[in-house]
Amino acid sequence: MDTIRTNLSIIHQRMEAACRKAGRDVDDVRLLLATKTVPAERIAFALECGEALIGENKVQELKEKNEALRPYNYESHFIGHLQTNKIKDVLKYVTCIESVDRLDVARKLDQRLQFEGRSIDILVQVNTSSEESKFGIDPAEAIPFIREIAKYDTLAIKGLMTIGLFSAEEEKVRRCFRLLNNIRQQVVEEGIANVEMRELSMGMSGDLEIAIGEGATIVRVGTAIFGRRIYPDSYYWNESKR
Ligand SMILES: *Cc1c(COP(=O)(O)O)cnc(C)c1O
């Protein structure tokens, strides 16, 4: 558990250094704990260390850990691939869905939210690395998609999310994050009703500095806090594409 505390402090130092370098306020970037496969006790420990935002990739894991984490005050986002048959469940556990990337998901979310008489925050996931294996809407289709789903007043569009390219070449990674920020700016300029573009969720264990330099407001970090996972990320990122 002490490792978690140490790792968290290292991540916050990295975030602060990146903010300083980019001339940004540290309070403008939130740390989201990416907690897939992490047992509830370890998440609880991170929350006791002062963290307040977690992200899960599977509805099943949200459900399993919910009880143990009930005593804590925290916010929960969904960051995984959302299947339409899980929509009713996911809405029980999260305040924001960061991974909206398909019309059928938006439509089914709207139907369910209408039924419940409420709305939810969402981010639109964009596939900025154009890798076949990753979810997210194609960058060229992002703006038409946002125009389309802005019609659903149950969906409060708060910004964009992306998973950058996994590459040791910093410039290639940076290009992904810059593209997301460009799309954000274009959407802002269009002034689409019902659309806010204040969040850019981008940057993970290996590339959070680059993401902060390009305007990230949420960085999603798992491995650098909780250690290596036993499942490959492909298990979470492209289950329907295998
Ligand atoms: C797992 C995951 C992360 C965190 O990745 P790490 O490399 O472990 O920091 C971020 N975003 C999403 C969508 C993830 O699935």
C-alpha cells in the first residue's frame, strides 16, 4: 500500500512539473485513477490518500467494487468500450461516460435517460492514433457526430477523450493530443448548442506530460500507480474487434 502512496506522489510531481512547463495551473488538470483489474481495497487506499476520481472499463468491475467503495467520497467515470446492453447498469454507477463513440450508444443512452428523467455528462472518444485496434470515432467524423448527438438534451457533452499512440516517438504521440485539442477548438468555434468543450481527457502513465503540454484537463493513470496488470490492454480495448 505504501507503494501506492509513493506512486501517487510521483504522479502528482510529474503533473505539477508538466503544468509548470506548460505555464498551466495545477488545479486545471485532474488525476483519474484507471482502476481496471485493481481490487477495491487498493482503490480505497488511493482514495484515503486524497484521490477523488476513478475510471473503470467494465460495468462488471464497477458493480463488484461499488459496495466496498461506498464509504468513500469519490467520482466515477466510465472509460471503457460501452455495449448497448450495459447502458442501464453503467448509469447506476458513474457521473460521466468518457467513451461515447457511436450513434447507437448515444441513442440508447438518451432513451434510458429520458425514461429516468435525467441527464449525464459525456465525453466523445476520438481515435486520434487511427489504429484499427482502438475504439473511438474517426477524427474526420468527430464534428458531424457531435452535431448529431448534441440534439439529445439528456447528454451533456463536456469534452473529448482519446488514447494516444503507443510509441517511443514523442512527436507522434504529441500529434494525437494536438489533434484532439484542434477538434475541441473547432467545436468551440462552431458554437453548437448544448455542447461544452471544457474537458480533454488524454494522457496515461507513459505520456501524461505530453498530454498536459497539449491541454489535457484529465489524465488517466493506472500502471504507474497500481503496477502492471495481468490482462493485456487489448482485453479492454478491442474485445469486439478480436
Ligand atoms: C487502462 C487505461 C488507462 C491507463 O493506462 P496506464 O497505461 O495503465 O496508465 C487510461 N485510459 C484508458 C481508457 C484505459 O483503459
